[in-house]
Amino acid sequence: MDLNLISNLSAEDENVWKPNQHLIKESYLEITAFDSGYTIVKFKDKKLSNKFKAYFQDQAIDLNEFNKKYML
């Protein structure tokens, strides 16, 4: 994996805001800081994603729901 790609993760890239769109094809998960209040976490592994959602419960907002509420 090209570690230089890590610095390319940016909330300014429109693909960050699209569910199931990963900026680094080799990644298992991507974490992109949006601001001091939000972080975008994308998983390719559904089981791991479900564990994350179960642990963080109401704090884990679906990206589609976030986009509808805040980004349009």
C-alpha cells in the first residue's frame, strides 16, 4: 500500500461523503476527520461496521442520514 495516499484523505473530496466509496482501494477502513465534532469512519467489513455501530450507538450516524440532515 502506498502510505502517501493516507494524506489524501480529506473531507473536501466529494467521494468521502459517498457511502461505499473508498479513497484507498486497499483499505479495510478509512477514517477522515471532518471537524472537531465529526469523524467519517467507513468499513469494508460489515461485521466490523456493525460492532462499531453497536458500541457507539446513537453517536454512530449513518452517512446517508448525516448528508440529508447537514450537507444539502
